[in-house]
Amino acid sequence: MAASTAFFGTIRSFQNMLTQIIEIDSQMTSLMRVSNGEIDRNHILQQSVDLATRLGNTISQINAGLETFARQGFRDDGLIAMTEASTLFSNISEMDVDQAASGLTAIAMGMKEISDTDIMVAVDAINEVDNNFAI
């Protein structure tokens, strides 16, 4: 009984791993299409893994944020900064990454003096208001 559990558990683990690899590869392919090849695939994948590790999210969630901001024209440091901010924003709020991305895009477009790499200031301010003036 234990041998079959170990055997089939190992097979299931490999199947899950393969499914995740295919999903991440599909997301990276989509990201390359959206960015017209302006993004270094290896660099952005490494950044995605680093953000996922640091923020406690899955690589797929990070990639979804990257794709959202790449569609909006963000590249390089701005793309990473906006993705990090929206992921963190979704972690500290009751929003998913897409909702957080939409909100941060509105903030970035509405506040012309804030750069995409300084968007964390807005996340910090919103979090501070939420902590001090919760309804």
C-alpha cells in the first residue's frame, strides 16, 4: 500500500510540475507577443521568480501582472515596479492582481508627477489609510 502511494504520489507530482511549466511557458509566450519582443525573456522570467519568492505569490500570478502592464506599454524597470506594486497591493487588500493593477494604473495616469518606479508610494499611502481609517 505504501509503495503504491509513493509511486502514484510521485507521478502526480511530476504531472503537476509539467502542468505548471506549460502554464508559465504559455504566459511567457503571451508576454513576448504583447511586448513585441521588446522584453528579454530570461531576465523577465528571473524577475518573476524573484518577485514570487519575495512576495509569496505564484509565478503564474506574477506573470499575469507582468502581462497586464506590458499590454499597457510598461517596459523594463517600470514593468517590474508596477507588477511588484500591484502584487503587493493585492496581498494587503481584498483585491486580486488584475483589480490591483487596474487601480494602480488609474493612480499612475491620474498623478502625472508620480513615476511608474515610484508607485509604491501610492500603495503605502493607501495601506496607511486602510490601517488607520478602516470602516
